[in-house]
Amino acid sequence: MIEKIQIVKQRFNEINDLIIQPDIIADQKRYVQLNKEYKDLKKLVDIGADYERLTQNIVEAEEIIADGSDAEMVEMAKMELDEAKEKLPEIEETIKFLLIPKSPEDAKNAVIEIRAGAGGDEASIFAGDLFRMYTKYCEGRGWSVSLVDSNEGTSGGFKEVIFEVNGEDVYGILKFEAGVHRVQRVPQTETQGRVHTSAATVIVLPEAEEFDVELDMQDVRIERTTSTGPGGQSVNTTYSAIKLHHEPTGIIVSCQDQKSQHKNLEKALKVLRSRLFEAELAKKQAADSEKRKSMVSTGDRSAKIRTYNYPQGRVTDHRIGLTLYDLQNVINGDIHKLLDELMLAENTEKLKDPNNTI
């Protein structure tokens, strides 16, 4: 463990020197990458210092006890030894997880798309519930949420809603939400009191920056239209809404949330880049047999990942077999326990590979 910490410290010091070099600062892509690596390694260096201090305390305490010449010092050394040995396993476990190499995408912001699936109006209402759940969770973490585009359902909620989340390590945490979410409850429109099953699909994309994707604007057809739906005086009067058609892939992206055409274009391009980036990322992951085996990190859009059962007040994540009887809090944004368990499951899987460390 000490050996690995020393390697990390060496790399940390190298980056510390690099990020103040003028040629690195001039290369924005390289500078951003090194800053992210610096931030990740600093966590390891700090906890590594605690680990080294504890192991040194153990050595010193054992030497005093072995000497035995001063009864008072021996008693103090025994207390210090017990305390250090109690703390050490927890710190070792934390270091093991921190030593697992992070995917470079994990530090990125995210673009999230929620689409109503089977279930008609009830599916749209559920998609709206999921949007509210993620919004509350993100706000609780101090992340900012910005709407890109939405298509409202006839009885409330959304047929489709797309939004950006900006903050620290957003994609690395929210990527576990990708897949089909099912709800089992009595719909508002049901007169017989029968429980129906409806679904919504959640897609989580790592937000691609300009240097992540080479986007040739000659491949993009831009359609400018008037906004639709609620939004004040600019609706149906100014050509602020943007629709992008990416000719090589057939991807279509719309954005009408902002009153400014320029801002809508900027947001739409961000979503387009993210979808193109995710398509390339999916190809790489498909070529990696280990990732194919992982039920947690597949991001398979057709996989049913979670069920929200209202009559029983429970939420079940099918990937890790976790059931919580706390549906009301979960749907109100308290999803940290689910995400923590999913991250733990993924990291535990990675730890099984002895080569999968920094």
C-alpha cells in the first residue's frame, strides 16, 4: 500500500509542476485534463498521508511496548496502538477504492433525457415525477439543473424532457440511472382502482466539450422555428427555437427553452456533441468484455433497472437486488442510498481484478 501511495505522490508532484508551465496552460485540453487528474490524486495524497501517519504510530507504539521500561508510556502506547489499528482498516478500504482508475468521463457534466414509455398519460406523469426527483437530488448536492427541451404530456408530466446537470463528478454518479424505470400504481385516470404498470426511459450522456468531438458544421442542418407551448411573449412570435439535423447519423436535437436563438443553438450543439460522444463511447465499451458483463454500468437503454411500487411503498433496484421501503422520500429526490450502493457494487467488481488500480 505504501508503495502505491508513493507512486501516486510522485505523479501528483509531476502534475503540480506541469500545470504552471506556460505551454500546458496554452493547451486548454491538456490543462483541463491535468487539473482533473490533480484534483483526483490530491484526495489520494491526503488520505495517504493519514495512512502513513497511522502506520508510523503503530511502529512507534509497538517499540515502546516492546521496551517496557516506562509503565506510563507503555499504557499510553497501548491506547494509541488500539486507536490506530481501529482506524487503519477503514482508511485502507478507502484507499483501495480511490486507487481504482476513474473513467475520464466520470468527471464530466451530464445531459439527461427522460422519455415516457408504455402507459400513455400515466407514463408521461411518471416521466415528470422522475424529472422532479432528479432536480431535487441535484439541487441537494449543489449541482445546477438547466432545461434544454421538453414536450409536455396531455395530462401533465412530459412525453420527453431533456436537461443539463452541471457540477462535480456528475456523470460518474448519475450514469447509474440510465435504463428503463417502471412505476406500479393506480393512475389518476383509473376509475376502478386497479394498479397499472407504466415506464419511462432515462438516458444519461456525458457532456462532450468541443475538444471531445470533432463536429463538422457542414454536416449539420439548422432549422429555426418559433417556440411552442408556455413561455410568454416570445412564443410563436420570434424564431428562437432551434432544431439540428446531423446528416451523417440522422440525429435530431431540438432546443427552445431560451428566448435567445444564440443560447438555444449553443445548448442544442452541446446535446448533439454529447450524443455523438456517447455513441463512440458505447462502441468502446462494447469492445470491452468486462464492461459487457457488468450489470451496473452497462447503461443498456432497454434494461429494466428499477421499479417504484406505490401500493407497497417500495423501490427495488433489480441490478443489485436492493429494495427500500422509502418510496416517498426516494421520489422526492432522496436517491443517494441507491446511488451509493450501485457505486459500491461497481467498485467491488473492479476490485476483483488485481491489475485494476492506478
